[in-house]
Amino acid sequence: MSDERTALLIHSVYSVAGDSAMSDSGPQGTDAGNPGGPTATPRSLNTFFGVIVPTVLSMFSIVLFLRTGFVVGHAGLLQGLLMLAVAYFIISLTILSICAISTNGAVEGGGAYFMISRCLGPEFGGSIGLMFYLAKVCACGVYVLGLVEAILDIFGREPGATVSEGLRVLPQGYWYTVLYSAVVLLLCLVVCLVGAHIYSRASFLILLVVTVSLLSVFISTFIVRPRHFLISHECGANRTCVYNASYTGYNSTTLRSNLGPGYSRDYSTNTVMSFATVFAVMFTSCTGIMAGANMSGELKNPSVAIPWGTISAVLYTFTVYTVLFIVVSSTCDRSLLTQDYGFFQRINVWPPFVIIGVYCASLSAAMCALIGASRILHALALDQLFGLPLAPAAITSKSGNPWVSVVYTWALVQCVVFAGQLNFIASLVTVFYLLAYAAVDLACLALEWASAPNFRPTFQFFSWHTCLLGILSCLVMMFVINPFYSSASIVLLLLLLLFLHYRSPTSSWGYVSQALIFHQVRKYLLMLDVRKEHVKFWRPQVLLMVANPRSSCQLITFVNQMKKGGLYVLGHVQLGDLDSLPSDPVQPQYNFWLSLVDKLGVKAFVDLTLSPSVRQGTQHLLRITGLGGMKPNTLVLGFYDNCVPDDYFLQDPAFSQGTGGHKDGGGGDNFGVDLPSLQAHFPPVRDVETPHCLSVEEYVGIISDAIKMGKNVCLGRYFYQLEGESNAVKNDGVERTIDVWPLDLLQPGSSSSYVDVCSLFLLQMACVLNMSNRWRRARMRIFLCVEAALGDQGWMAKEETLRDLLRKLRIRATIKIVQWDAVVGLHGGGSEQRAPNPGDGGVGEEGLGGGARALPHLSESFLTGVNGLLTEHSAHAAVRFLYLPRPPAASSQSQQYLAQLEAVTHGLGPTLLIHGLTRVTCTEL
């Protein structure tokens, strides 16, 4: 039993913010996954330096200085502001979700991945985390290419020039662009290997430089006089295009001409722009909202720093972009905006201001993306979701820097820069980010809809409406930007989901899907009114009592095939008295039984109880198992005999070789129960010298109790002989038969009626089995026992009556007529002692009261004759359904009652004895 003084917050995901010992441990709450140990990643960054500065720099990035003219020139001021509003609307909704999640517990390294995975579970979290990592990698490539473009604008040779002129000494071309990008990336790698704290300290200085450059842009519009420029571009193999462009200063005519869209050919990619392509480029300025969240492992108090730092940074950047769009559209003509993306340096009071700002903004955004991506990869590696390929990424330096993750990321970004132009991959980056943002909104929506008591974020400015609107907005804009990339990214997401689901990684994070299922199931259980039950919709709801699953696996599997979508519960009684025990011995056993259910691949619940006797425990389970309208109506027991059971665990490779269960796909999610532990938990099967755990009187008493409680009763015998699943698949039921004997063979006088409740219940259960997938092609045979005294006409009348009954009940079966005069002759008048059967007129007083029939005396020769009759006609059946007589009222006759059942079913093979009390058939629509 858990120590009552153990700390309540045992998982690091719910640890107190700022507790570095807990928050820097591995994702599973231990330090095993982090070679750096619990102090490997010191938390030293506050809100301003850890969130606001990197977020602002990431959102400014290349768009601020290199793509503002691109957006306004092609889209115009109105559509440009519309794009800005739509983009910031989407990220604002996502920010609300980020704030809610991050203020609901301590956030560790990994940022957005950590939030999504801890909310949606490892499958969804791992797949979205990997795609968010790829988005960061592509974004880093975009920033590097943007920086190279800015460098070539200053130091690159003019198109068509063969010799250097002044500062323009760098040759241009595709491979030169890749080479320059590799050099810039190498610089970023060196900085990131030194550590994130170096970047965070330098980032403030970078922000100051960018701010000064930005101020110089605004000031220059009031100082610089109107100018005219000639801009040239390569238009083909041997052709150069020259454009006249103007800077007019603040001019109403210029503003009016820039209000509407003017989509034209982009000189960098030589493709015609559209709303979607321009929006994709512009949206890259909004992909930095998680820059602070990705630094969560280095933040002192991430639950406070992430929401307020991110909101502050977004408001600041939105204001800057809005003002800048208006200023640019009021001072520059469209040719200048569309033909020179670096036009700010042309109109600046001191051009080096802009040059330095571009370099600093692009370089800082690239390093921020590289660091953020490496932290996500490091978190994925620590969680061991993708196995060996990412295992080295968990390695950190002594200072806690995940240098292997940085190297991994650097190599992937190096592949991205082979695109050559940032506009080529802007759409892909935007689609990846939108998908990640939709996942964050989905995580928050799931937590809100689950209504879990522990979801108590301190940030309250959100609702499920904002989450849902954020998801829809992201998905719509994905397909507006690029339907192909959007479809491909969703397909990739689904493939990753399937891969992680197949691997079934173990986690102790909690699954929000379980909370959602609980919430919905509770709601629908309340709607499932037992007063509205109708026989048309009856289905078996079974409680199968299991003493030792080692000898009962075949019966467990068989009942699973017979439940027809109904409730199926495995019950077990642990003998003992809680008063004499220090703790409840039942609770620790549930994991072993649930692992058994997984191994067998059955759809069953497990209910265990502690009781001084098996009979009392079964009564408890019959009363309390289930909930609302889902409670057992049928009790299934194994047969009480002296046969030595076989150990199924030694026969099935799933238990002996550890090859995984029938349904678990070999996954590793065993919830702490491995195969050796499962085998060791269940005791060996009973041998010849080991007594039964209950007496004959107690066993028969359980049957009587169930009938008194209005439950149907089934006894299964010889099911260890039932063919295995592999043989069933091989034969596919082609030659298998289901034999049904719907008469009480121990009471020949009952042969006059086939329509009592018990007989109809017998037919219904056989029909249900015949409808299951494993038995669908099996032939169902119903045996009609007749006496010679009836004559041919009497036989035919009874057969026609039974055939008409089967037609009304829509049961497809072959009727077999069996003459049993010789067996009836051995009965010796036992039928005169037959008590009224409750099935003849419903449950009746006997069904629910204490009265049961007096057990008739049956000769051994009669019992042998009945057994011979069954053996003669049903020797080769796959399973037999027989009528179970009511147990005797006197416990002194229990031994005799059980001996009769044993004699009748001796050597038959898999047999199910059934006593039904429930009306289950209906001929109405």
C-alpha cells in the first residue's frame, strides 16, 4: 500500500514550478533518460530574456526587412493587412491554448512537443512533435537562405557581371548560395554547441540592434527625400530586365495606388504570386510564437513566463508590422516593393543600419530555430518514442547542452538549404507550423472537453470555442496555402500515428483520450435506462467466473465469441477476510488480469472481489458488477468435475515464447506486467491430489443463487478440447457443426414442448454463436426427440411446428429427428416427479423465490442411455448446447444433481449446459 505521507505530486509534469530537481528529471519522472543528471539543465532565464526576446526576434526574422515590400507590393495594403489580421488571429487563438496548457502544470524541455504529448498521449504527441521539429528545421533553412540573400544583395556581383565591382565580390548562382548557406550554418552550429545561454545573452544585444535598425527605417521616411532607382534582374539566359522604381515619401497618390492587389511574377523564383503564396511567406513571421515555449527547459518559471512573455511579444510585433505596412505603402511605389526586397537600405538615412539589422535578425532567428528544434529532438529522444534512431540525441554535455541533437538538426537544415530560395519552401514551413498549432489547440480542446478536475489553468482567457475555432482556422488556411503540402503533411502525420501506435510506447503521462471516453461513457450510461429495455434488443451480458485462467483460456475465448457485442466480465473471487489483512490483496492483481485480457485478445472487463467463500463472492459480483443498464444477465461457470486440467500457458506460444498477444501487436505497453511476471502471478493448475477450492454443495448453491437472482446460467465442460484459434482460421468453420438439444433430456415428459423460455434461450444463444465471425460458416443442427408411439404423422407435425418456430425466429438450422424410445423406457417414471418449470410461464415464483424442484431419481442405465444418444448423434460436433435442469432445493441432493450432469455429458467434448430465465426472442418488427 502506498505510504500516506508520500508527496502527492509524484510526476514531474505536475511538479511545483521552479523545482529544478523535479523539472529537470527525465520525462518519465526519473533521471535515467538524461545522462546529464538532475542538475544537467539549470533553469536561469526569466520572462524577458527567455521568452520575449527570442519570440520577438523569431517573429521579425527575415520578413521584417526582406519581405515586407514583397507582401505589400503583391497583395496591396488592404489585403496585406487582411493577411496580417488572419495570421495573428490564428496564432492568437493558439497562444490562448498555449497559455492554458502551460499554466496547468510545470512545463519541461521540449516546449510545444511537451505540451502536446503530455495532453494527447505518446502517439499523437510524438507524431506532432516530430512534424513540429521538421517545421523548425525548415524554418531554420528559410532564415539561413534569407540571410544569404541579404548578403548577396550587398556583396554579390551584379547579374551578368564577370568581374568584381567595389564590395560586390561574391559570385552568385545556385551552388554558391548553397555554399554560403553552409558557412552560415556552420557559424550557427558553433554558437549552439557552446550553449543556449550564450545565445540568450547575445540575443538581447541583437534585439537592441534590430530595434535601432527599425527605428532608423521609420525616421528615414521623414528625412530622406524622394528618389528614383533603376533595378535590373536576369529575365532569362542572356536577358536582363530593367525597372524604374521610386521612393516618393509620404504621398496620398502612392498610398491609393498601393491599396489594391497587384500580383505579378516573383523575380527570385520566376513564378506568378497569388494570395496563398504571399500569405505563406508572410506567415513565416508568425512561426516564432513558440520560441519561448521551446526554451522551457531553461526558464526559471515556465508556467508564468511562457504565457505572459508570448502575449507581450505578439502584441509588440503585430503593432510594428501594422505600422510598417502602412508606412511602406504610403512612401514606395509598387515597382520598388516588388522588384527589390531589400529596398529598405536604399531609402535609409544610413544604409548600414538596415544591413546590420537584416543580418542580426536573420542570424538570430536561424539560431533560435536551430536551438528550439534541437530541444524538441532531445525531448523526443528522452521519451524513447522512436527507438534507436533517436537514442543518441538524448546525450548531453556536462552543462546540459544536448549537443548530439544540435548536430542532428544542423545536418537536416543543411539538406533543406539545397532548396536554394526561401520562397520555395515557405509554403511547406507554413503548413507544418499550422498543423502543429492545430495540434496545440486540439490538446487544449481535449482537456477542456474532458472536464478533468486537475485541469485548472491559472490563465482563464480561453474556452472550447477558441480552441475549436483555432483548429478550424489552421486547417482551412493549410489547404488555402497549398493543398498538396497539406494533404501530404496529414498523410505523414497519420503514418507516424500508426507507427507509434504499433510500437505502443509505455508512458505514465496520462491519456486525455481516457478522460474523454470516461466523460462520454458516463453521459451515455445515464441515458441507458433499464426501464426502456425491450426483448428486440436483448443481448447476452456475461459474467464468467474464472478460478485459474491457466486452465480456462479456451472457455474465456469461446464466451468472447458468444457475447454479441454485450457486456463481458471476467470475475474472480480471492478467498480471505479483509479484517485480518493489512491491505486489500485484490487491487494489485488487476494489472495482471488486464494483461491476460490483452494477451488473449478478448473484449472483456475484469472484476475481482475478496470474500470468505466463493459462493458469497459470486453473489457480490452478480449484484455489483456493471453499471446502470450494463449489468450481467448471464452467469457462466466451468464444470465441476475431477478432470485434471491442462495448462494453457504451456500450449500457446503467446504465453510460452513471449511473442506478444493476439491483439497487442507485440507492443511494449505492458503497464509493468511482463510475460514472466504474468506467468508467475497465476498459480499452477490443479493436480490429482489438490482438492477443489469449493465443495459440490457450494458449486450447486452458486447455480441456485444465480437463478434466484433472475440470471441465466451456463456451465461449460470440456472446452479445453475446443480447437485452437489457428485451427479455427484454417478450417474457417466449413466442417464445424453447432448441435442444439433444446429439450430437458433428463425429463422425457417435457418433450411435448419446444417453446418454453429455457428452450428458446438455448436456441438464441446457439444462434448468437453462429452469428460471430469465427462460427459464421458453421452448420447449426437442432435435434428433435420423438417417440415411436406418435407415428409418422406425429413426427411430421412436431417437425413442422419446430420448423415454423425457427422460421418466425429467423434461425437458419437443420432439424434432425431422433427416436429415443429406448432411452425413455429406461427413465422409470421419473418424469412424474417433475416440478413446474419457470420457463413454461416466465420466471415465476420459482425463478425468483427460494423454491426449487425436487430432484428425481434417475437410474444409471437411463443416464448412460442419454449419454449414448448424445454421443451417437453429436460425437463430431464442434460444440453442443444442452438443456440444464434446475438444481435441487435441498443441498443434500447437490452431489446427486452434479453426478447426473456429469454422467450425461461424459466424453462428449465441448458442451454448454444452459438454463435460461430471460425472454430473448421476438417475432415482431
